[in-house]
Amino acid sequence: MAQELGLFEKHGLKVHLSREHGWATVRDKIIYRELDAAHALAPMVFAVSLGLGSVRTACVSGLVLSLNGNAITLAQSLHAACASNGETLKEHVRRRGEPLVLGIPFLHSSHHFLLRAWLRSQGVTLDHEVQLVVVPPPQMPFNLRAGHLDGYCVGAPWNSVAKLGGFGWRAASSRDIAPQHPEKVLMVRREFAELWAEEHERLIAALVEACRFCDAPRNRERIIETLGEPQYINAPAAALREGCEFTLGHGDAAGHAPTAEKAGWVLGNLIDSGLLPGPALLRKDAVSKIFRPDIFQKATLQNQQYEATKAVPHPAG
């Protein structure tokens, strides 16, 4: 929306948007300098900076783009099977004798963390009763309908596609599991943030404006129309509309700051999931060097000064 609304240009930036096919591609293009900045999964910034599953590359985030927004969708047939026998999910899985096959979009993701937490709350054992597979989000509904998946955790609108198609049901939302968790962030290499500090701050200022636009209910139809275009999400309008109602309109200015508390949630889940072994000594370092509220504050101040300048009338002549 920042591009469509001319906000990059307003802040003196020339931005080329590049649609990528998966989160691993986004990660690798940041690492190898094919992308300067990316709309990324919050845990991805930590994973790359700590060398988890990739070449270790110092990255930072000066902006949390969104909170919440994910949901767990299970096959309609699974819901029907539990309801007909009066079983819990745990009882059904153990009776059928084979693991649930559940999709996540990326290993280092809030989707992974949320799914693990929800399964524990259902009494389902992850090691023996669940098989997690990485699936690109647009392919999840089709794999669910075909029977290749029993369910998945993903963001909008891919939960809505399954729900509206009648072959999936929403078992839980991220607001139920971890309210106000950090979801997407702006990810850049640390060297970019240092060498191009002014441009980076202007980029954040433009995106904060776009976030405010997206949070206003009156702008929903404009957002749906834009996201439905082939170069963007290219999903049915009904799914985008239901997804917007599910996702947007629940943020505030403070939610966009990459605080130590948000960083702690990500780091704690990397530890709990076993993806970051023995990291106690890294906690303080990771929080202070990866999530950067100081950059966010500079960008916010810059934007406030810009808006104040526009509001001051110029003297005649």
C-alpha cells in the first residue's frame, strides 16, 4: 500500500517491489544483497543473525509491521470425525494411529511457535503424533482439500480460502494463543541500516504511514481491491475481505515498535522449540542488536517533523 499510495515517493525514495515465492528465497536474497529490505517473519531476523539454518548474517529490524493475524485451520473431515464420536483431537489422533500432517510456511516462524503451543494445549504430543511440513502459504488450501494435509497454521487470506470453500475450519487464532505477538517485520542487513541510515529511516516512516492507512476500517475495500491484483496476492475478494476483518484494525502506534519485550517473545520461542540450543548468554545481545527501537524512534521523529513542516503555512511572497 505504501507503493500504491505514493508514500515512498513522498519520502524521497525510489522503491522496486519484488514478489518472492517463499520465505527461504526472501532470506537468501537478503543475505546475498539481492534485496535491500524485506517484509519478513519476525523470527527470521533472529535466525539469520544467529546463523540458524543459513549463512550467519547480521540483520536488524527497526519496524514491526504487524501483530497477530495467523490462525490454525484443520480439515473439515477432521472436525466431523471428532464431533461424530464426541472425541477430543487428542483422542481422535490416538485412535486413528497415525500422525497429523500439519503445514507451516517456514521453520523459523511464529506459525511454528503458535502451532506447537496450541497442540500442547490440546494434549497432542509433537514428537510422535504430529508431522510438520513446510508448505508455501498459497498452496496450503489446495493441499488440505486434496488430503495431503490435515491442517496448517498460516496468515490471511489462506485460512479464509479453506473456510469459505467448505473444506476447512478455524480451530484457533493467534489472538487466542499469544495475543499481540510480533508477526511481520521490516528486515534489513545491519550494514544497510548503518551505511544507508537516512534512507532506512525514511523507508520506515513511509511504511508507518501505510500501516496507519491499513488499520483504518474505511480503507478496507481499497486494500482488498489492491491485494487482489495479480502482482500482489491474487486471491479471491471474498477471502481477502474475510481475512481483512480477521487481521486488520487491531493495532496501534506502539505495536510497531520493535521492543525488547517483542524480541524476548521470539527468542524465547526459538529456545522452547529447540531451534536455538543453549542460548542464555545470547539473549541480551540478541535483543539489543537485532530488534532496534532506537531506529524506529528516529524514523518516527523524522516523520513527525516532516508532517509539522507541511502544516506550517509559508509567508506570502
